[in-house]
Amino acid sequence: MLAVSLEDASKKDIVEMLFARRDSRDAARTFLRWLREGGGRRTGQEMSRFADELQSGRLGCRLSRVNFYGTVLRRFVELGLVAKDLSYDGERRRAVKAYRVVLQPVGRHRPLAPSLMYLAHVVSERWNEEIGAGG
């Protein structure tokens, strides 16, 4: 699931840790930048427009909608880094399903390496730093 060895974990960014393929990494970096610009929250409609633009190549990289939803977004959701919840949309004045960033709880001390807990800690640290909450 993770594209990183325990030895390399502390040297890589979150995208390099999660994705092995270059096109997926480019799309994931573009997605994270776009998600940060939206304050860490985007509606389903916004996500659909993003996937369309990603597929067309208008965002500087190209990945099909199917691959974006099935690879990039799915990985972030499965790892608990992004969640899909009901959220109030002030513009529409109603609750809508929206994707939002989930900040990860991180202890002050890293577990001993090499271990699964060490890798989980490093992934959580990187996520919080790169999404703009920890750095």
C-alpha cells in the first residue's frame, strides 16, 4: 500500500510515500495544492470539476477521472487523511457532502524504527506538515 521502505520514510514527502507511479504522484500533488487552496474542504461538485480538469490536462498534469477517484482520492480516504462528510454550504444554505482534510494525531516522540508504528507516525507527521497544520 505504501510506496516507501522503512529506511527511506523520513526522507520522502507524503506523496512519494503513498504513490509509486509518477502520474499518480503529480495528480496527488496537484490535488493537495487545490485542497489547501479551498481551506481543506471541497464539495462533491468541486471534486468532480477538479477531476474533469485533471483529465483534460488543464492543471499541468493529466490523469483520468477513473484513476483519480480509484487511485489518488481513494488512497487518501482509505488512510483516513481525507473524509467525506456532510458539511454546511453557506452559499446554497443547506448541508452537502464534502471532502475535508483530517488532521492526524501525532505524539511528540517517534516510535523506534524500523516498525509499523514508526512508519504510521512519519506518514501522519508528513501529512500534517504538508497540509499546512504542523509546519
